[in-house]
Amino acid sequence: MRHLRTLRRGLLSALFLAVWPLAAGAQDGAAKESADGIEDADPAWIITGQFSNDLFGGSDRHFTHGMRLSALSPEGIVPDFIEEAGKALPIFPDKGRLRVTYSLGQEMFTPERIELRELIEDDRPYAGWLYAGVGLVSATDDRLDNLELNVGMVGPASLADKTQIEYHKLIGVQVPEGWDNQLENEPGIVLYYEHKWRSLWKAKEGDVPLLADLPLLDKLQFDVTPHLGGALGNVYTYGAGGLTLRIGDDLPADYGPPRIRPALPGSDYFRPNDWFSWYFFAGAEGRVVLRNIFLDGNTFQDSHSVDKYPLVADLQAGVAVMLGEQLRLAYTHLWRTKEFREQDAPNQFGTLSLSVRF
């Protein structure tokens, strides 16, 4: 237990050290914004909480639970050295508006038959992932770039076993019995990059005349947002591409709600223009997977593993609502194709997210 407490303190300390220099530079950044005459820079912090669970899909297996808490900084408080480094990368546009994102998260994975104590050779390993992240986000009117580094632990140090066991006791369902077979402790690192093109095509007001006179539909909009991205590290290594379709009101307010990776990208960012706005969305993503520690097993020692499929696809649909120009609430339902050869059926799970501007 002592090494677990030490790990938790270490992750929180690392996050604090990453946040502190950025927070300390806030006044300098604000002064620079005023001196340069930049108008309409977003001054708000955005805090987002996400809760993903396969119970929304009627099962309790494979990717079974995930939580993520993130904080997106206002524009104008990014320290000069981070801003210069970001703009020096060819993946970021010169005129992009930069913000920094910080995150803490936990994910857990189990086989289908959690009532068994013995190792289940033909099903995926028990595994957990506890991480802290820091990233750089660049936005323009028509594109969004997100580069994020996650660092943490896979294995018992992730505390996934204790979290799931206590949660199942609390809600009175089957307690998982096989966590003694989980992957071994291993430091994890993964670098993510995502690029989105906003509004490949977007309808203007009045383009849908049959709906224009109905309440809440008088400003109906439609957009298509393709994306490319990938991950590199001992936790995940993959390339991804896909698109998202949206229909609703005030679509430029964001790039879709955030999701827990690997999944179709959204955005922690949102900035509505009305007191109430909404949209429905649907999307698809394909991934070429070279490395998935939760299927391939530990990197540096022997462990349980399964024979993964190199190609995985996600389909998703959901709804997002923004209230009072301060809150965004969204639900996403995701269907994922089989990830390994012994898997009996595709998986599905849901994600609730709540974002607050202040």
C-alpha cells in the first residue's frame, strides 16, 4: 500500500509542477494580449468531467469503466517558451489560438466472466491505467490541433482493481474475482495527436425551409468534420481517421463533446453564443493498431495476452446541450468492433460528460 500512496502523490505532484508555471504566467499573458490588441480572446477556464461505462451498453466486460477530469486554460496565459515551441511544430498553424490542457484519468479492462478466479486464457487480461496528462491545443476558425502527453502506471499501481471491487460492492452487483491475474506494474507513456477540419460543409440559416418555422429549429445547421490522428507509446500505438456529422444549433461553439481515448476526438473547448443550444451527432473512426498494452500484455515481462486484430472501427451517436453559456452536457453511445480474435461479440458503452466554463 505504501508504494501505491507514493505513486498517487507522485502523479499529483507532477501535475502540480506542470500547471504551476503556466498559472504563474497568467498575468504576463493577459498583459501581452492587451498590448497586442487581440480582441475576443476567451478568458474562461473550462473544467470537464467524463464518465464512461459499459453498463450503458447492457454488459460488464472488456473496456468496462473510465473516468477523466480535465482543465483547459484560457487563451493568453500560455508561457512564451510553450507558445514558441508549439508554433515551431509544423502540425500547428502560425495563427492558431493556443491553450493548455491538463488531465487526470483512470481506465479499467476485464474479461467477460468476472465471476471466475482463475486465469481465462481465451479472453482479454484484467488491466488498469492511471495517468496524468498535459497537452497543447491550437484552434482557428476552421481547424483544431491537439497534442497531448499522458504518463502513468499500468497494473496494480493503477488502483483499478480496488476501484472496481469497491464500486461493485457499493451498487450490489457481481464483484470481479480475477484481479489477481491482472497485468504487472509498468510505467506507461503515450503521445496523442489529433487534427480536425471544421465544417467541410455547413448549412446556413434558412437552408432547411421545411423546418425553419419550428421552435428551436429556426437556426438549424449541419456540418461534417473529418479528422486524422494517432498515438505513440508503450500503452497505445495506432493511426486513426474518421469523420463526425452534426445537426443542430450554434455548431461553431465546439468541435463535439470530448471522449476517453481511444475514440473519436471531440474537444474540451466550448464557447456558446446563445443561452440555449443543442445538436445531435454521429461519427465513425477506423484505427490501425500496432500496440495496445491491454491486449498485447506487458512490454518488458511475460504476462497474459490475446491475439489482437490490427484493424478496429468505432461508430458513435449522441446528443449535446449547452445551457446558459456556461454548461455543456453530452451523452455519447459507442459501438466498437471486435478487438481480438477470441472475442465473441462487438462491444458498446456510453459516456456522460459535463463541462463548465468559469
